[in-house]
Amino acid sequence: MYFEKPGKVNTQETLTLAGERAKVLGINEIVVASSTGETAAYAREICSGFKLTAVTYHCGFKAPFEHFMSAETRRDLEASGV
């Protein structure tokens, strides 16, 4: 898939297409990169029915001993099975 412009404006369509293709191929797990948790939240909604794993930056990426994703967002995603 090619998009006219780069950026997060393409995230929802990309996740929709990935979910559709995964279903065709019989894939039941999806891994997404999500620095703030926004993409993971979209994926949770769009790709329901899949085991979803979100990968984020390591602790200390921006500042020592600091997480990039908020603790609240991480708890919310983990509570929903991500």
C-alpha cells in the first residue's frame, strides 16, 4: 500500500488493511510499534479478535529512568490484554 503523504494519518487504514490480510492468511497475532500508546489503542479497536502486542521505547529513551508511554496508558492497554 502506498500513501500520498507519510504520517499517522495513515495509521487507521494501515491497521485495517493489516487486520484484513491477517484474517485471510489465518494469522491470529499482530505486533505494533507504539511509542505513546496511541497506535496500540487504535489497533485494539480495529484489530479486535487478534492477540495484540505493542512494542514501545525502552525506559530511559528520552530521559534517564523515565518511560515514554504514560503509566496510565500502559495500565489501560495491559488491562485490555495488549
